[in-house]
Amino acid sequence: MRRVAGVLANLMVAAVLGAQAPVVITNASIVDVETGRVREGQSIRVEGTRIREIAPAGRMRVPPGARVVDGTGRFVIPGLWDMHVHATGFGIDRLFQPVLVANGVTGMREMWGQLVAADSMRAAIARGDAVGPRAVVAGHILDGAPAIWPGSLGVKGADAARRAVDSLAKAGAAFIKVYSRLSEDEFRAAGEQAKKNGLHFAGHVPSQVTVDEAVSQGMRTIEHLQQFTTACSSRESELRQQYRDAVASAKGWDSAAVVGRAQLNVQVESFDPARCAALAQRIAKSETWLVPTFTVLRSVAYLDDSTLKQDPRLTYIPKFFSASWDPRQDFRFRAVTAQGWADRKRIHARQLEIGRVMFRAGVKFLAGTDLSNPWIFPGFSLHDELANFVAIGMTPLQALQTATLNPARFYAAVDSMGTVGVNKVADLVVLDANPLADIRNVSRIHAVIANGRLIDAAQRAALLKDAEARAR
Ligand SMILES: [Zn+2]
């Protein structure tokens, strides 16, 4: 935790270097994302990278040279966090990060970053040469051997897992991203070693580890409800044995992939609500947060849906990039049959149901999208994710918290972010309508302040236009 707080502190200092004119938002309604109260007629003064003053509109003195945003009829919320992105390196940072900010995303948790690329982007943002959110960046993914993705660290054995964690920590990773192929031993060793380095570990519950075990090891976030349809199945132990046998067989992971696909149908049929509710109770008492990424869970269930290609937001995605979203171009989906796509849609429905059970039990949620994966659009999809949260039973306020107050709580940084308050970092979004009335109003963005830098309506339009041009 201390390490993460340190990373945030560095980020906050970095942008003081480029001095900016003060910004005043006048006569706005401030949304208190902690209580749901809306304070009308307030002005907010930003200097440097912090909010310096909040006062009734008539009593605020506008400093000379300040840039003024007319907040009349508008609503101010804290900047949003997307807690699961891949937007660093690969040459996509200059494309995706400005669009994230234009959509009010002023913080991101990078789940697989090239640390060197992250550093250079951070420096460019601080110099004023680039626009991007503040970023908390994992290093390479830590996976079993052979790793699923190129560029991951694929380890064999607990000792190798420990050494890999040490090397990631040394390289400056803010946390350890664990992945699907780690064995139980490797997973446990990685988790312990992460803690020894003052880091937390987060990511996929490996396919040979139970959700309960991951939670009791202290895994801080679980992404994509990974392993939950198994954990909520009345046939969990049988499914697990079958999968482990496949991994141990001559054809190893190839065989496991076939078994995994065949098990989807069983998971749907053997869903056990009572078992799921009991699991939810245990998670609610733990320090583990869920980042369900419902948006990507939906898209990977509906990849065979040709109407996805009509999405107007494709203008922000380079052609070669969206071409890779064709399931025939993706090793994860190439072998999925027509029946398989039908199974995936039923699994997706179960995942929403599981989300509902988890939320009702008081499990802690964070909003994340898995940007860079199929049909995920920078920032736009984070707005969709908040609507997904409302669909599983959250109020608009609770949904808004998953991208504002909850990330601040998760990082133990409520003193400096997560709400609109004096001395907090100046990450703000000015909306044309009240998001508590309809969560979809988070898309109605007038202006954004990212670490003290104002992006007004004209600059925001220019950022989006520029991104369209880059994507072409
Ligand atoms: Zn991801």
C-alpha cells in the first residue's frame, strides 16, 4: 500500500512543473459523491494541481489571468478512474490516453504496462506535450509457463515466481498483475513475495486456484469475475478436477482450453444461488475488491454479433486494431463454435446475476473496462460500465462511486482524491446534466480538469478530432 501511495504522490508532484493559469468554475452544482447531496451555486478555484477554494458563487474572487468555466446549470464530479486498462506502450498511448481524458477519465490503473513507456508518457504529460490520465502501472504480467501473452513473465515453480516478483518490484511496478496459468504454489509464492516487497497483487484468479483461496491469500482485486461461474457451481470440485487433469495431461494447456470451453454449459446449468451468496459473504468481509469489467464480458460473449461493426465510436480505433477484434483473428476465440457462442451468452447472463449477488452482499466494486480488448472504447466504455452497475442494482450514486470514491479508498488516498474538496487534486469533470438523475449523464461532458489542466469545450472537441485523425 505504501508503495502505491508513493506512486500517487510522485504523480501529483510531477505536474507542478508546468505552471498553469488558475482555473475557476463559477456557479456550478457540486455532486458530493460520498453522500449524494448536490450543493448548488458553488464556485471552485484551482491553482497548480490542487483545488484551493470552494465558495458560494457570489463570494469567490476570480484571480487575474484565470480561465473561467461557466458552471451555471452544470454539475461537477470528481475525475473518473478506469481501474482496468491496457493503454500504455504499443504505440497506443498517444491515441487512447487523450480520449480517456476527453471522456472524463483522469486516472487509470494500467494492468500490463511497459514501465519505460509509462515513464516517458508521464514525462510528456508533465511537460505539457501530451494529454493523459494519472496512471498506476503494473509491470509485465506474471503468468505460469508457457505464458498466455507474449511479453509476460512465464514462470515455472515457486522460486521462479518469487524471483520474477522481485524483478518486477525492482523495475518499479506499482503492483503485481497475476495471471491464469500460475499454479497454486506459484500463485501463493508470488503473493507472499509481493507483500514482502510492499506491493499488492491483483488480476486473474488462476484457473487452478479457487476464488476462496485467492481471497484468503489477500489478492486485492479480482478482474472479470474470473473463476466465479465455477465457484458458484454446485459441481465446482468436479469441474476443477477435470480441468487440473487436462492441464496435467500430455496436451496440457491445449487440452485444458478444450475442457474449459466444454465446461461453460455445465457452469450455466449448475449455478447455485445459495453457494454464490455464501461466497459473496466471505468476499464482503475480506480486503478483496471486484473489477468485473462487465463491458468486456459482454463483448467477448457477443463477438459473433455483426451489428457491433456499426458502432460510431470505431472512429477512434485504428483499422488494423479493430481488425484484430474479429474472433477469427484472435487465438482465444478462433475455435469457438456456434454452440460455443450461445454458451458464452448464457455465461454472460450468469455473470450479471453473480454481480448482483456480490453487490447485494456488500462486496466492494471498482469500475474498469479492459480497454484495448474487443469493442472497448477509451472512456466511452467506462460510462457504459457505470450503466452496467446500475443494471445490476446500484443506484447512480453507488455506480459513480466505483469510479471516484472507491478508487480513492482502494488506494488509501481519500485525503487527496475521490471527492470534490479543498486541497484535493484538481481532477474534475463538468457535466451538462445531473449524473445522479441518470448515470448516462456522465457522457454529457462540458469540460475536464486533469491534474489542474483545464480542457475546455473547444479543446475537448479538438482532442477528439485529433484522435479521429490519428486513428485514420
Ligand atoms: Zn486486461
